[in-house]
Amino acid sequence: MEGLRVVPTRRHGRERLYVCLPDGANVAWYDRAAARVNLLSDDRRDEVLQALGPFVTGPVTVGPPPVPTPAELARLSLHPDDDLAPNRPGEALLVALEREPGPAHRLRPDPRRRALAAEQTTGAALDRLDGAGWHALHSLPLPGGDRVHHLLIGPGGLFALHVLPARRQRVRIDDPRVALGRRAPLPLLRRVRADADRASHALTAEVRPVLVLVEPAHVSVTVPPRSVRVLTDRELPDLARTGGVLKPADVEALHAMARDRATWQRL
């Protein structure tokens, strides 16, 4: 028992507690969501369970790590540079702001920062759905410089989300046009549908388009958008209430495909 230590980690909303030797080598980990203790060596079973005793709540399954699924093996084979899962919400904007932060003093706030804040708000809401069988990927690059702001994959299907920062502004929707405040309307819904169509082509599966309005003051709809679901950031949890479309194995397989950069480069 002496020398074993418990190290908590959190990634994409999932918490794991690793049990390590003094040299840092892992001997086991406890997955709270799965209620499972994975042992790398059964010889240390009693020591590991004693170390995890203060952290374990309720009954747990104890045994060797499960055999990786084909989707997990595909993920493990990815080169780190080709794995898009670590992308942060607004990754492309973060990189652009790091390279060209803009002048320190300007009359109006940099619109990139408003867009970044909106994508971060949306991304945080989507990441909270992870424990319900959903996976969120962020800032997926498309050929030509475009990108899918967020892709959500789960039991209810696949959704390509385009984010529009609308803090304290009125939004008017007249398909395909969207007007923000006093600005001239733009055919934004065509872009939202086109991004979802490209994602469908890349993944060979239906991807439904979603327009996310972040913190709007009011939303009015003159002509309902065709095939595009419009949600505010507060309504994003509604997506997790849809189900009956994909089986867990299909979700994992599509997630493994979507996180591979090569999937999007083939468009």
C-alpha cells in the first residue's frame, strides 16, 4: 500500500482517478461514470482498492481494462497532429488571435473576440452532454478555410452547429436571411445548411444543421427556416433529449471517423 497515490484527472467532462506508483507508473484507474476500477495487475488488487477507498461511492466493477472496440483502436492509431478531439471551442479563432492580436486600443471590440466567447459558451454547454452518451468536437477545419464550429454526435444523431454571437441584440429570421440588430440581413442559413451537407458527405451519414444564437435579446421568425433548427445557448441541452437514432457502437464509430483530420480533407 505504501507509495501508491491517487491522481485525479478530467478530460471532456469525464473524471478518472489514476492509482500510481512512486515513479509515476499507473497500476489502475477508477472511472466514476462507468463505476469501474480497471486493474493493470491483479497482484495489487487489494492495495489499489484500499487506496481508492476514500474516493469510491457505491458498488463498482473491478477487473482488467475492457478490450478496445474497433472505434477505440482507430482513435489510438491516430497521429496526435491528426486527432481533432483536443480542439478547444473556437480553436481557429484562438490561433488567429495569438498570431494577430490586433491593436491594443481600438474604438470597437474585436469581433473575433465576440465570436470566440460565443463559441466557448456553446462548446462548454455541449461538453456537459458528454456523460449522457454524446460526443462534441469543436472547430473542425474544412477545405477552403471554412470550418464546422461544433459537431455533436450521440443517440439522437449528428448535428453541425453554427454559432452566431447575438448578445443583447434582436435577431430576425427570414429564411435564408438572418438579421442581427440593425445590420442588413445576410443569407446565413445557406451557410449553415451547406456546412451540414459537407459534414454529411464526409461522414456518409445524415448531419442536421443547427443555428445557435448566443444570448439574444429577442428572436422573431418571419419565414421558418427549412431543415435548420434554431436554438439559443440556453436551449442546447434540448439536443440531448433526442434519441432512438444511433446505437452506442454507431456513435463511437462516427466519433472516431469525425475526429480524424483526414476525414475532412477528402471533401
